[in-house]
Amino acid sequence: MNLKIQTNCININWSEVQNILKTVGMSYVDVDTHKLSFENSYTVIFVFDNNKLVGFGRAISDGVRNSAIYDIATLPAYQGKGIGRLIVENIIKSTPNCNFILYASPGKEGFYESLGFYKLKTGMGYFFDLEKAKKKGFIK
């Protein structure tokens, strides 16, 4: 592998972002919405193997106290090779001294626990599409 990290949205193929999210079973929308979501984020991380997009993630933050991590995704063929860890660690480094929250895809909680995340006792969510959130396993 010849990995390269990119920390901006320049020359990103948003169809590839959409396809990776779809491939890994995460929530995806139209490409323009993904583009806007990433461009409006505090931190973005894209990982390429040569010129192939293989993973990404983003965070929204106030930059001093609190951050929320979203859209951590790695192509299945690249999972288990440390790319997800690389993405999350780089996001955390981008906002030192912040607290972080995230949605873990159901079944992926152990991955985040291995990075020092803990399950929250008082975490709450408001979902505009409640049935979809229930169906995906985010709500008990």
C-alpha cells in the first residue's frame, strides 16, 4: 500500500464517497449533500492508496471544547489494515483537548473502544427519520 492523507476537499470525487458509504452499509445521500457536509466540517481526512480513495472521515467542532465525528468509512478490502485508526487519530489530533462524540455503526463499537472511546450513559438522539434510525439499529 502507498497511502496518502489529504486534509481538504480539493479534487474529491464525491461519487466515490457516496459509493464507499453505500458499500459499507452506512447512510448515504446525493453527492451534492456529501460534498456540502464535508466542506462544512471542521476537519476532513481522505486516505488514498496511490490515487484510489480507500477511506475518509470528518468532524464538526467548535475547535476548543467539543467535536463530533461522522462518516468514518473504509473500503472493505482495506479494513483491518489500520486505515480507520489512522483517520480517527488524525481527526483527534486536529482538535486537541476536545471531547469527542460519534455514532458507531451497529457492530463497530469495539473498534471505537479500542481507540479509547466509551459508551455514553446519557447519550440522546433526535432523528428526523425515526423509522430509518430504528431500522439501522441506532435506537433501542
